[in-house]
Amino acid sequence: MQVGDSRVLLELLIHAFQDGATPEEIVQQYPTLRLPDVYSVISYYLRHRDAVEAYLAEREQQAVVSREQIEGRQRDISDIRNRLLARREKRS
């Protein structure tokens, strides 16, 4: 979920806030954000902390699953390197 008209993800904003960044510092870190949007998100987060934390945990779990799927589809890079080196040696 993106914040306002920016491409900054809600997770990034919340994590910055949890790490102690002020709304003004968050806007400095992500200049496409607007200060009123940052205050709105933080306000919502503080009023609905459990729901937002559950959402963030779900997103993290989805990221883990996606990462595992991608890694499962990729071959071991050393295998590719070894095949390329063997092909080079055949040409020599």
C-alpha cells in the first residue's frame, strides 16, 4: 500500500516512525511524501496499532514466501559459472 500520491510504501513510513523518525524527518527521507499524509498515516497507525501491525506481519510473511519461491526457481550461480568455464575451455 502506497502513501498518498507517492510511491512510498506504508511499511517504510511506519518502520521509519518506529525507528524514531519524526514526520518531518520522514518527509526529508522520502521527498515525494507530503507532510499532511505522513501525519495522517501516523495518526491512523497510533489509533489502530493492532490492525496495522497485523497487516505489516502479513506483508512480511508474503515477502518471505515470494523470496523463497524466487530463490527456488533460480539455479545455483556456481553451476552456471562452472558450465561457462567448461565451455570456454572447450573452445581453447
